[in-house]
Amino acid sequence: MTEAVAGRDDASGAIGAKVPFAERSLGAAHGSIAVPAGGSRLRRFFAFAGPGYLVATGYMDPGNWATALAGGSRFGTALLFIAVLSSLMAVVLQALSARLALATGRDLAQLCRDALPKPVAIVFWLIMETAIVATDLAEVIGTAIGLELLFNIPLGIGVLLTALDAFLVLAFMRFGFRKLEAFVVAMLIVIAVCFSIELVLSRPDMAEVARGLIPTRAIFSNAEMLYIALGILGATVMPHNLYLHSGVVLTRAVGDRLEDKREAIRLAVLDSGVALFFALLVNGSILILAAAAFHAHGYFEVAELQEAYRLIAPLLGGALAAKLFAVALIACGLNSTLTATLAGQIIMEGFIRLKLSPVARRLLTRGVAIVPAVAVIYFGGEGSTNSLLILSQVVLSLALPFAVAPLVIFTASRKWMGELTAPAPTRAAAFAIAALIVGLNLKLIYDAAFG
């Protein structure tokens, strides 16, 4: 293991960040955002805040929307506790991702390349590229549905129009990484405002919401409730998000001292924790909205985005709520466009050292994702998009162990982390969470394959 890989000073045990420029994650963006050494801790936190919100975008994709809609319409607020539990699990894994990057100066893909035999690393890369395409497929479908609902654009044409988002990526890459983060936060605010208004219009029963935060025994006696609960848990952690976080957190300029890195880890964990709490509020709002708008009115089988849109307006007494639903869906797609591009860049450069411009990378991934979407719509009709959305989630489930396992192993190893190894309670929690998530995803895959 070379010094550039480990970056460890054997005399002090401190982890350094001396990584050659050509090896830096995200190239020129690496260490481009200064974190003030002095001043208040709040000022340093605001300088560090941003990567967590890029990561939070992955927890609000159309797959999460579908599971929240299904859970809320079928069982009311009973599964709200599961949404909270899944978010807490995500906080632990994303915190490990940030710790790994700040301790070693490298992202997860680079460490996998250095630690694994080359053929194994290539397999990991191919699996993660497939996961990126699956993620993009869900974004294509979600954005196209939003365009159809809001502007009456045919779904097939909307899918083709999503290719134009490459120009959005180009614009923000030219403006700088901080501007990209600001755009993502702005879109998240749009999503939050849309669902806040919808919640007010739906007038949920707050006593029912409070009861939903308490675990229910019915999960273990009701097979259908258990299945949807597993879906919420299993679809929570996206494999590309763990690679993404380990790359984007390195855009912050952090000192080489052990104390600097410890504080950077604390700030990064706080950043991702706040952002994922925000994502929980959005996902919880979708579930509560489904409970108040659908379950309370006797609509127990709402899982498709188009069906939810059609039912919201008459049930909530106006077209505003439905339009807001579509606006939030488009904002979610725009955000995912940027974060999926970054994740794909980190994975490709980290595993095989192949560098493409962000626009070329985006066009390649989006082109691969558009083909199956257009084919399914053409041959199966617009109603078949929900099946394609489910398929994308199954692919992500298959890829999940190839992100979670190396992350947990690396952050538990003093060989790679030195004195910044994850604390024992965190390691124990991470191993348990990883085993649970992988096990649940395997069950979902089995159920999808064998009914």
C-alpha cells in the first residue's frame, strides 16, 4: 500500500490527504471549497454544509414516492415508524461514507480499486454502473410523468426531453460546485413547500400521525403490511449514494492534522444528519398525505404516481394540490439529474480511472436509460411504466451489497482508517444495519422473482 493511498504518517498515526492531483476525486472540485480555520463553529458548519443535501436527493426518488404512497394509502400512518427507522439507518451509513473519505482523502470507489484484485474491482464497477443506469431510469420515468401531468406532454416525448438535462449539468459545472449545491437546496425547498401546502389541504389527523410513530405489532401478523414495510426499508439506502457522499465531501478543503479531520468528520456527519432529517420530513409527508387523502377516503390501492395525481384534486377539493404534486416530481427529477451525474463520475473515475466530461457522462447514462423506457412505453403502453420503476428498484437492491459491504469493512479497519476508525458502537450498528438491509433486499428480490 503506497503512501498516496493510505496517506498515513506512521509516527503520529494521523491520516494525511496527500493525494496526487490526477487521483483526486472529482478533479478540480476536490478541496475547492474553503472551510475557515477560525471563527465560530456555526460559521465553519455553514461552509461545510452542502454534500448532505446532494445525498438527501437520493432518498426522495420516485421509488421512495411509490412505496410511501402504497404504505399510506393501504395502512394509513401505521408505517410512519418504519420511515423513521429507515432514515436513522441511512444516517449511520452516510456518516461512515463521509468518515471514510475524510480519513483517507479518497472516495469509496478509489479504495475499492486499490484494495480489491483488479478483476473483482471491474465486476464491482460494472455492477455500480448498472445501478447508476437503474437510478437514472427511475429519474427518467419520474420526470416524464411530471411533465405529462403538468403540461400534458405525452409520456414518450417527455422521456426523450429528459435528455436535455445534460445542458443543466453543463451550466452548473461551469458556475462551480457551490452553485450546484445551492440549486439542489433550492429544488429541495420547492419540494418541501409543495408537500407542506398539500398537507395543509389534506388536513391529516395529528393523533393518527402521532400513533404512526409508535411501532405496531400488526407488522408481524399482517403479511401485506410487512411486505410494504420491507419495501420502505429495502428501498431506502441507494448504493450510488454511498459512493457519491464519499466523493462530494472531499470538495471541502480540510487540514492535514488529526484534529482538523476529526472536526471535519463531525461537521460532515451533522450536515448529512440534518439533510437526511429533511428527506425524512418529505418522505413522511408523502406517506401522511397518502393516508389523509386516500386511505381516509377508502382508496386503499394507490401506488402509481399518475393515479395519485388524478385522485388528489377531487379528494382535496382543487387542482392546486395535484399541480403541486407534479411540480415536486419534476424538481425531484432535476435534482437527481445532477447527483446521478456526480455519482457516475466518481464511480467511473474511481474504479477504472476513466475521465469523461460531466455532459458526456450524463448523455451516456441518460441514453442507456432512455432506450428501455421508450421501448416499454411503445410496446406496453404508458401503464407499464410502474413495472419498469419496480424493476429499477430491484436492480438497485442487487447492487446494494457492493456498496454497503466495502464501506463497513473499510471504516472498521485500522489499516485504512488509522486513528479515525469508526467507534465500536458505530461499527456494531453498521454491521447490523448492513446485514438487515441486504437481507431485506434479498427477500424483495426473491418476492419479485417468485411472486
